[in-house]
Amino acid sequence: MLNKILLSTIFGLSIIPANAQWNGPKKKPTETKEIKYGSITPKHRTDASMEAFRNYGLGQFIHWGVYAIPGNEWNGVSAKGGAAASEWIRSWSGKTAPKDWTKIYDNLYKQFDPKSFNANAWAKQAKDMGAKYMIFTTKHHDGFALWPTKYSDYNITKTPYKKDIVKEVVDAYTEAGIDVYLYFSVLEWNNPDYMYKAPQTEEEKKKYNRFLQYTRNQLLELLDNYPQIKGLWFDGTWDQAWIQSYDFTYNLEKELRDKHPGLIIGSRFRNDEFGSRHFDSNGDLLGDYEQGWERKLPAKYEWLDGNDWDAVMTIPPNGWGYMKDWSGIYTKTSDDLIELLMKSVSMNGNFVLNFGPDGLGKMHSGEDKIAKEIGEWMKINSEAVYGVRHANLDESKYGYFTQKEDNLYLTVFNRPVNNIIRIAIDKKTTEIPVSASIIGHQKVLEVKHSDIGFDLDKNTYYDILLPKDYNSNKAFVIKMKMGKSVDKTEKLMDAKM
């Protein structure tokens, strides 16, 4: 996992293209191309699997592998500044890097024996937090597989632990009622057949074809081993060798979907024949949902152009795998994360919070605290998170709107000093707030029409009066029942200029 880092290391890594992530609305192409290797699935799937995806609201990501053993440092020396992220520590270079570090790292699997690992405890924590789906790293860029793959010796069976970690996780989370998606990195740093640049010679093509077949075998193996999973979450697909293999990747996606009907695949997996990733050369989404919102959120709902999406987020900055030392960096609070969650679901997205367990299989104490606090909030307010949709209202300075049928929710982060929550409603609408209450607080709130008569204003206003004696140290949710308007707004003459 990495957010738009331009990186060249001692491995000869290619530079991640700047369009691997995005920060604004996507520009539509001015010309239409004939595309053979475009999207395989409908633009807006309506099957049960995709409807479930749209209703999740909150998810969990877990980054775990042998990189959890160093925890972003080695022998007391921090890898900050020497490696792009904790799970990228194999790429550690510069003055602080230990001598023969790559060799040291590639032998860490011999120490991997997570005696505290309990998949059921992880699943219970995720369920208590309110997660409806989770994404788990089967294999990161170092190539180490957490399942007993038949296609590589670099896997969990060669460690002291030996047992199939992917199976333990999939079984535990499925039993807990949490849907499982498997993360899979195509890029493998220590695979001799992997190539960064597109193969040129016959020998290079033969070599990379071996890698492609190996990748196919592992993916089909994952679907065979864990048929309960709901989707695949891809990473490490930005190098030219993979990009130029568009015929292979197109047919591989078809094969995966045929083998596992309803499988959900994000936009990172592949590209069209013109090299366009995430979106094809005509601007249409490749895959089932936008997968570029990594440690960022869209500023505006319109940027999404009706696409499904999720945002994956860390607690420390770019801290995906385990980091022993959280000092000296800003770590997001539960208040920060709840606000990001509500901003995401207000724009029809899911919010996925990352956890990076240590080498023993224990979550960081800071993650435990966050999970507990979010869970306490979700127990009261999850009605405004699960199964909701974007509300077609002006943005609110108080917080974020979500909607479910005739229920309108406003999650309040900025409480006004006068205790009046003013809701702007289009004058042409037939649905207005007819009643209101605070979720978890039994008292019915007074709703008043307050047409304050702005010149040329398309809106009219409804005030929700908060009780002065109501106190909350967290965001709270106002639930409004929407009903037919009975008020007639007087038509006022606009000023002539």
C-alpha cells in the first residue's frame, strides 16, 4: 500500500505514475476510442453482492506479514525517512539502513511465530467496532504468502507458525458476520521472474510469462481455498510489464469472475490497451468501484460521477503495517475518524480503517483504543451509517447528511452556540422535516419553519432546536422524519439591480 509516492530504490523499482491516485474530478476524454479491453462488468451493478457493498458503511483493513517483526525499525534505529512505509521496510536504504538489510529481511520469515494471534479475537474487535467488511493482506510486495500456496516456497508453512493464517482470518470473520475481501499484491520484489519494464526480448517475454502464470495460479488458488470471500483488492499493478499485459489481465479478470460469480474487484487490477488505469481511455470505470481514495476523500460528491467507491485510511500517517513507535507523528483520534467515516458515507462511499498487528499478532494499543471508541459511538449511531445514501441537500456547516428512505440524518460535529440547527430545504421540494430527535436521546426536538427571506434564495429553512441541557463530548446524530410540506412560502419580489 502506498499513496502516490514516486520511488526508485535499490531494487530498481519503477516510478509509480502520478495518475495512480487522484485528488480531484477526473477529466473526461474529448474523443471516444474503440476499446477492446475495457470494463467487463456493468457500470452500476445491481446484484446482491454490490448492494451489500454499498450498504457496508464501515470496514477494516489489516496489513500483516513478516514486516510486522521489525515494526518500522531495527536494533533501535527507525526506518522513518529510509523506507516509504512500514510494510515497505525491505526497501530501506540510505545512511540509516542496516548492512545487508535485504538479506536480513528476506530471512525474517524464519522468526514469524505469532503466538498471540487469535483470529476470533480480531473478528470480535472488528464486529464490536461496527465493521461490516474487512480486507486482509494475503501477500504484500515482499512476496511472502500467509497461506500455504503450492506455487511458492516463500509462504507460511516455512515459518515456525506453519498454520494457514488466511484460512483462520476468513473463517473467523465470516463466522462473525463480516464479509471478507483478500488483498493481493501483484508486484513481488524478490521474485526472479518479476519485471518492472515491459519485456522486450524473447527471453524476457518467456520470463515474465512465467510470472503471469504464477500470478494466475495463486489467484485461482485463493478462490479455491476460500470460496466464502466476497472480493479481491489488488495492489502493485502500476509497472509497465503488467500494464502491457492487458490481454492477459483482461482474460484473467473474466476467468476470476466466471469462477466466483458476484466477485467484487476494484479499479486497480488492470488497464485498457492504451495504458489507462482505474478508468479506460473513454473515462469509464475499470472494475466495480473506485479504488483510488487512499488516505484521502473526495471534496465533492460530484467528483464521483455516480461510481461506487471506498476510502482506505490509516491512523498514523501512511502507517499500514505495524509501527512500534507512534511518537513524533500525528495519530488520528476517534473524533477524526468518525468525521471521515460520516463524510464518506454522506457521498455513498465506504470508510475502511487500517490496523497493523505486531509480530506476535497483537494490535497496537492505540488501535485498540480507537476501535473501542468508534465501537461505542457506532452502537448508538450506526443507523446513520449502514445502508444510507447521499442526501440531495446543500452541504451543512454543522456536519454531514445521510438518508435512508424517509429518514434524514445529520451527524453534528459543529454544534451552534445558539443550539439552533438550521436546515436548508429547496423551495420546490415536497419533502420537509416534520419531526426530529437525537439518536440515543428520547426527547422529541422542536422543528420550526424559518424562512428568513434572502434575496434570490432558492431555499427555505427549518430550525431544529437542541435542548440546552443536552451535552455530548462526541458527534451526535439528529434523526429527522421527512414528510409532505404544508407550508406555503410567500413569493417575495427580488430586488432589481
